[in-house]
Amino acid sequence: MPVLLTGKMPVPRHAITLGNEPWRQTVSQTPLPSVERSDKDRTVLIVPHTHWDREWYWSLATYRHRLIDMLDDVIDRLCRPDDPDGLPVFWLDSQVAPLLDYLESKPEQAEPLRRLVRENKLRIGPWFIQGDEHLVDGESCVRNLLLGRFHGAAFGPLQTVGYVPDQFGHTAQLPQILRKAGIDNAVFWRGIVDQQQNRLTWRGPDGSEVLVLWLQDSYANAMEMPDDLASAVAKLKQAIAKDRPFNADGVRLLMAGVDHALPAPLAKQAAAALASEWALPVRIAGLDEVIAEARRAAPANRPTLQGELLYSPPLYGCWTSRINLKQANDRASRLLETWAEPLAALALWHAGIDLRAELRTAWRHLVLNHPHDSICGCSIDEVHREMMPRFEAAQTIACNVATRAAQALQLAAAFPHRKLDVLSRSIDWIQDRPPTCLTLWNPTGRPIAETFLAEILWPDQVAGLRITDAAGRVLPTQVIEQEPHGFRRWRPNGNPTRHKGLRFLLAIQPAEPLRACGLTALQIEPTAGPAQLDHTQQTERTSHRAETALAAVTVTLNILENDTLRLEVHPDASCDLLHKPTGQTFRRLCTLADSGEAGDSYTHITPVRDEQVLPEPGATALTISGPLFCQIEVRTKMRLPASRSADKRGRSPRRTPCPVVVRYSLAAGSPYAHVEIDFANRARDHLLRALFPTNQPHAAAGLSATAAHDHVASVPFAGLKRSPLPVEWQQTDRGQTPLWPDGWPQLGWIDLPAPGASLAIVAPGTPHYDIQPDGTCRVNLLRTFGYLIWGWEPMYPTPQGQCPGRHRFTFGLYPHTADHVAAQVDAISQTVALAPRAILGQPLPAALLENPVVSLSPTALRVTALKPADQGNALVLRILNDTDQPVDATIQVNLPFTRIIEADLLEQPLAANRLARTPTGVTLPMQPYELVTLLLER
């Protein structure tokens, strides 16, 4: 049967894009009823385009094979605009990456491509790829635009159309991102339902607004024109008829293309025939022309959308599909944004070492994993196997850049008057000297006063390490892990040398907090004895060293306790957490529960006959005994149904044991507890969740939800307030796909209200959660499935979608009494996900160690980026006001700048100046949830 697209509600993606593409065989045979011209019709604009998935139900190599055919055809027809089947313009899905893929195989076509882009015939950008918006953070979205600009500049001008056609919903801050990239519009299909108009205004949390062209009949409403002219004209008329009920301005947008398709051969002739028949302007155009025409004709009473646009049925299961991808992406982006980029910025500033090319390479590896069918985990197995090396490359480059930047800073401190134009000539100086300094980088906006963990790779065999601070105080230190570590040392002028060293994982209790957004220097030296502390010998007491009081963690049976928290671990691997300042107890946190899965890579469907399985009682043991850091481990198993039942409607009676290890950790002085879950998956077709009861039941089912049931979650560039979905929205018949979200995406933490205290759940790399009517927050850990889309022909089995093997999940449990901003939940989440990073070697420049690199006031502000500018020698500092209130921001910078100017997200200076200069920085007013980008010049 032919594929039908409704005009009322977006339909599942697989309803229009099937593997065997049945419409190719049926559409030309389907009789199309005649449609007459209406007085509402003003003009018809036909956009020839393709929606280019770089990888999906075929591999990257196969899609590239099709890409060559497609772009060969496009180039040929754009070069023959006067021929009957020629084209005046082609819209390349607002991407730049397809051009680079094409030129890898056909480099001789570079000049024809440049000419077509310069002549505005081939329209590209502004994006590098069509990236997902919910599973990548805000800085990744900005890097997507920056990569599009960098690589697109080699071809010609980029478009300023916010075309995001097939993303599975849209994040709340996209209007601001677009606006601050010079784009005042958005064009998309998914994300909204039940609108009566397709010309809308979308307002972000900061007040930014964009004109929306909603593609209510999808981005393929004029796809696959028939091969005869009369039928092609009839198809255009049908698309116009579907548009009329939604469009009052009379500008008809016909998207003549679909996934991976060549341009329609009769588009130009059909446009001419329709124009002649209806005496109406009908022409081939780009989306930029459609935006301009729609803006001129747009009605004044456009409906206004606010905030995030999630209602894109039914693709919410992809937020948990192939969870290893989400975890790898989370780690890679954090390493780049909070470790490699800030150190590269400081190295450029203080040592003149430019590492931007390597950073750009790392970001390119990472952003190429961000298309919606890639990071969402809804492609064939081969695609996702090829993604992991890109994640690993991004992480490796990030660590290498940070190491190189740290070496440059050490050399700049040792040789302040020497030009470090060739860094390799001086590396031997660092490598041949014994380490004397341990410098710690704290990227968060919160001073770290509690015991923290630091990994140190010592180049020799030693018994232990002693660490002192600038005042000469010996810091309490506990060895968590100590093991041999072999490595090769690079010699710029010779072969690498092999060394046997040690890897230490140390718990260190600072005498003074680690600076927020800054570097803290400690002295380190080897000792004759181990560095392990006991309760009696805490410090070395000499005339020039002050005694350091030890804050400790105590252990009683299965209970860990510090000054703030009391953590009791149960045999079923759950825990009770007491917040001592308020007396609030959260019970049975982190309860593991497993249920059945009847869906596919896109959609979670509960089986008709479901069964929930909990862990068996396990063995509890104290594995790290403190005094600075303690850990209790529970070893248990879950006897899960082996797979779906034979009739696909329930769970198998056959059981398979899946080992589970849950480790609860508590550090001295820490306001949060750390949880690590190791799960060995041996079952299929199931969904594993972690449950966090808050003792705060929802109100009765209905459309209203009181403020007491609201919560805040981390999304791109915001801690966003959300209200629980009405219960009736979530209810479906078992075995059916829900029409509304069965939860939300998050990018690091969820902050939940509770009587007496709130509970922040830090959950890096596990983006899908929901809130149950009894107040329980459920975080999806692992969702396994066997097919790309159930019911497709062919079926596209995805055996690796069952995610066999070991999986590790990390959580932080942080009770607090203030709101999420005052409690610095985001800073806590960064510490949980990526502990303070250690630089071992020689001292860094003294100017970097005297004050934080950046100081912000008030606490509503946080740094989202500190990086070298893409162009020139400036540094980029990006600040977010993460509240719903305007603030007067004070930004102090401990760098010797001569000028600070405000820029857009593409790092172009703004004409308007609202900055007031101070001796050490600037002040400026910031709107709620506003992003401000500053360029610091020397």
C-alpha cells in the first residue's frame, strides 16, 4: 500500500523511510484526485533537496557510495540550469560534511563544487552535520556550527536557515543558539503536534524568538514525483491541498526530496506546467527564499511555542538505546570542554603554543557521531561499531592536547623569556627532571573542599608519595590503588624509551579548597614508606609544617558516615541516605528493577505480559576502609528471563543469571555519595532501571501539577524546570506505543524535591528518566532489543542491540536544601563525572596559581566554555545565567588581557557594546538563561 502522511500529527519516521522504499513502486500507480486552485494560494516554492543520513540502515561506506551518485547528478543538473531537467538550485540538507565525504572519493570535483556554492546554486550549511539536540550538550551544538563554518568556508557562503528537519524533538535553548549564530528562523518536522498553523513563533527560556516553518506534512511532502508530467503536476497539487488548512499566508512550501534521494527529474517541468495552468508564481527555490517570502507574508497572530519541543512520537526509546554510545559521548565531550580546551587556551596565552588544529580534529571525530540516527543508537550494528573508534580518537586527542598544553605551561614557567615556537625541542627538559609539583585543575564553579581522588602516573618505582601544600602542610593522603604502569616516553630527537612506573589513585584531603575555575599547586615527593594513613599518624610534624586536622569517614558494619551523610547499604544493593543537617532520610535509593522489552531501537514497548525482576539478596563487604575514602560493595545477581517469549508478547520462562556488583563510596567532607554499578548482561529483550524514591507522591491524575511536584534537569545550556506529565498522557494499552513521552532526556543530573531536602541525582551518560506518580524517579540504565524497527521488511536484525557483556554506570547522590543554583548541583555533577584533573611535573606560571582563572558573581553564573578562539589569538569565555531571573554579572579574569569584547556564538564581535570594563574584567546585565560569549584579547 502507498505510504500516507497525515497533516495533523507527525508520524513515526519509519512510516516514510522504509528499507525497501515501497513508494518507488506504488506512487506512480496511485490515482491522484484533481485539486483546483484556491484564492488562498499566493505563490508556490519547490525546494529540491535530499535528507542525507550519513549512516543508518546501511553502513557509512554504502551511504557514501550512494552519495557519489547523488552529488554527481546534482552537479550535472546544476551546471545545466536551462535544460528541461536542469536545476537552478539544490538544498543539501543544511550540511557541510557530505561535501567532504564526496571529495574523499572525487577530489577532482572540488572546484566545480566551490563554483556552485559561490554562485548560490548549491546551498550548504550552516551545520556540519544534522545532529541530535537532546543527547549532546550545548557546546557540542555550537561546535557543530563552528565546524560547519570552518569547513564550509572552503566552498563559499553558508546559509542562515535553522533547518533541523528530522531531529527527534528540539531542545529549549535552540532559539537562542540560532539567534546568537545569526539565524532568525527554524524549519522542522518533528517536535510538535496539534497546531492549527504551520507558521509559528518559538520562544526560548531567555526570550529569544525565531520564526518557525513547521513541516506538518514532513520534509518530503512532494517526494518521489511520478515519471510522467501530468502525474507530477497532480502530486504538487495534492501537496498544496494538504498545506492549505495549516497555512494562512498562501506561500506553499513543497519539499521535493526525501532520504538519500536524487533530485526529482521532472521538478522544473512540473513547476512550469503548474504555473501555466494556475497562473500562479511557481518556482524552484531554496529554503532561504521560502523564509524570506514567508516572513513578508507571515500573519501577525502566529501561535507561540515555548521551551522544549519533545512531542515527536514515538522515538523516545532511543534515549536509552545502546547506552555505551551515550556514555562514550559524555566522557569525550567532558574531556574536551573541561580539560583539553581550557589548558589549550592557557597554553596559547602564556606559552604561545597553538593546539587548535588538534582540538578541531577531536571535535570533528566527536561531532561526526552526533547525527540523530548515530548517537541515538538506532542504526545497524556496523554503524555503531564504527562509531566507537571515533569516540576513542576524540578522547585520546583531548588527553594528548591537555598533556602538551601542560608541558608548554611548565616550560613557560621555567624559561619565561624563551620563545617556545618549537615545543618538541624542550620536552626532554621536563621528562629528564623528577616530578616536583602536582597541579590540580578544577573546571567547576565550586571550590572543592572535600577529599578528592587524583590519578597520578609516577615515572619510577617508589614506596609512596607525600603531598604538601603551599604553606608546607602535609596533606592527609590515602592510597586507593597502586599498580605497575609501563609506558613509552617520546624523545623528539630519538627513539621512544621504555619505563616502568606506578599508577596511583590517591584520596587527598586539601587543607584549603581547590580554586573554582582555577589551578592549585601542591608539592609532591617520593617517600621511603607507603603513603597510606591510619587514624593516629595523620601528618608529618616538623617545625616548618603545620598540623592538618583529619576529617574522616567512619564505618560500622554496612554503614558509611561522614559529617554530612550517613549511608546504609542493604543486601539487595539499594541504600538509605540520611542528610544530617535536615534529618531527611531517602530510603531504598538505587533499587535495581528489570522489566521486559517488546520494542526496537527507536521505541520502548512494554510486553503485554510483563514481569519485573529485582536483585537477589547479596553479600556485602567493606572493600576500602578509609579513613579518607571508604567503599562498601554488594555482590548479587538478577535472574532475568532469557529473552522475549516465543509468542513475542511476554518474557521467557527460561532464566539466566546476570551478576551485579554495586559499590557505594563516601569521602571525608563530601556532600554527596558516589555509586558505581557493574552489570554483566546475559539476557535479551529487557529494560534495566535504577529507582530513586523521593517520598513525595504526585497529586491526583490530571492536567494540573503543583509546584511541589516540579523538578529541574540538566539540558543543553540550562537547568530546566519540568512538571510531571499528566498520568493519562503516559497511559497506553500494553503492547502499544505511547503517543507522548514516557520520560525526559537529561545531560548529567536531575534535581528532585522532597520533604525537608531536595535530592540531586547525578547520572552522567544515562540520559533517560521518568517520574512515577508515587514520586519515584526511574533512570534507564540498559535497554536491549534485536531489531532496528520491528515490523520492517526486511527486518534489519541488530543482535548487538542486545548489548551483551559488562556495563558500568555511575551515580552521585546529593541531598541539599537550597535550589539547584545555590546548591551548585551542576558543579557537583561535573566533579562526580570527571574528578579534578592532575598535572604531574614542574611548576606552572605563578600568575596562574595566585587566583582563579575566572571568577563569577553571582552564583547563578557558570562557565560553559574556556577555549582558544577558532580564528586569531583571542580566548573565548562563554558564560550562562542558569536562572529564570535577570542578573547583573561580574566577570573577573586572571589573565593579562588588553580588551574584552562581546561576540556571537560564531565568535564574531558584536556591534553593540553593553560591557562595563573593570580593572580585572567586565560587568554586564544578563537576561534569564542567557548565554554571553566574550573574546579576550592580549
